[in-house]
Amino acid sequence: MSALALFDLDNTLLDRASAFARWSKRFIEENDLPSRAWSVIEHVDVDGTRSRRLFFDELRAQFGITTGSEDLIARYYVDYPACFTIESETVEALRLLRSRGWKVAVVTNGPRAQWRKLEVTNLADEVDGVCISEVVGAQKPDTAIFREAARTCGLALDGWMVGDSASADIAGGQRAGLRTIWMARGREWDLTQDSPDAIVSTIPEAVDVILQSVYGPALSA
Ligand SMILES: [Mg+2]
């Protein structure tokens, strides 16, 4: 097995839910929206999976926002990435993994603007490669994006994939021949789907699983 560890970005390495909540609070204030707006925004967001065009089209329709969707989207890609922070435990865990000779890459579905999240949090300095679907031209669960991530690290496509999406990260990783770790985020695994190799709540736990797979429990700490 290659010493290759691939990580999803949103709600895996970075707490996207908290960042989005911070952006929403500001958006609600700036647009003078009613108090029920947060639950609508959260619903329309679909955990970040809906296109921002549809997202803002619907918010404009629901709340009578007069600013055009194009302008709202342009502003969003400035304001929203700036809302991201990274936990020090995550940085320490990635440093531990890399200190043991592992190559670490981010594999994320999304627009080029995903880069700003890595810059704002300095996460770009903590990884060996970054693959963003819009840049690569393939998105998870397509094996092509995992293969590209391995290539940027100079390794064969063989190792681990860590992520919070059962379809994109776990099923995609399994199909690419990777071992997988699911970030549960308080959810139960759907037992009708092929199980990941491990289920964890934090990045340090995921790194522990990866290191134990090689060194065993005694030497992984
Ligand atoms: Mg994710």
C-alpha cells in the first residue's frame, strides 16, 4: 500500500457547516431578512450540494432580494471562504501523518474558489496536493479525480480516502481501490451500502486509524 492519504475538504478537514452558518448570519443582516430566513437558507443549501445559481435564485424569489444572482454569487465567493477556520487538532494530525512519510492530498468537488478556503486557513501549507473537481475536470465519485490526486503526490492510487459523503467519498474511494474512513458528523451509516473501513468523528481519529493500519496501536500515538 502507498503511503497516500486523501481527504475531502468540506465537513471533513474544514467545518463547512459552521462557516456557512457564519456567512448566513451576515447575509441575513445585510439583506435585512426575517428571522425565519436561516432555516430557509439551510434548506435551500442542501448541505452545500446545490449550485449557487439555483441557491441564490431561490433566495431571491423567497425573500424578494433585488440584487441579481450573478452579483450575489460573485460576492458569495469572496465572503463565504473568508468565514472558514481550521482546528489546531486537524493541523497537528496532518503534520503527524506527514512526519511519518505519508503524502496528503485534498480531493474536493466544487469550483476553483475552493482554493480560497485553503488559503484563508493556511491549509494549503499542510498538504502535498490539492485536486478541485472544476480544475481537474472530473468529480468524485469518478476514479479519475482520485487518480489525479495520487499523481500530484507522485504515488500510485493506493491508500486511504477520508470524507463525510457516503456516495462521493466512501463509494467513490472504494471503487478507486482505496480504504475508506467516513466522518460521521453524528449520523448513522446506512447499512444498505458497503461499509467504510472505519467511522470516526474527527481528523485525529482518522489519522490514528491510518497510522494503526501500518504501525499497530503501540507506535501510532
Ligand atoms: Mg464533504
